[in-house]
Amino acid sequence: MMTIVCSWRCKCGARIKAVGESRKHDPMGTSVAECPQCREPQMINCKVIKSVTVEKEESVADSLSK
Ligand SMILES: [Zn+2]
């Protein structure tokens, strides 16, 4: 199994990070990860979703405001 890490910004503004697994000989599978905050689905190119987390990015917002 290969570990797939995918991150995106949800339409609710959250930065989401999903960790999944995919088989090397069958890399075309897709799974749906849901945003933990608003349940917006997102397609991920992996067989199994292992975890979906919201990443904190307060430090990024601080650096942009300076
Ligand atoms: Zn969301």
C-alpha cells in the first residue's frame, strides 16, 4: 500500500488534509473525504481514507497581515 496525502482548501475556508492508502497496482481508485466542518465532499485518488483533519493556519494569517 502507498500512503496518499492530499490537502485542499474547502469552500468553508478550512484547510483540509486527508491521508489515504492506495494499492500500487491499482492506483486509479477514488474515495470521498468529507470536510470535518461542513461535510463538503472531496474526491481523493486513493482506495481508503485513513484520516481527515483540519489544519491550523493561524500563523499563515498572521504573516499575511504584516
Ligand atoms: Zn468545509
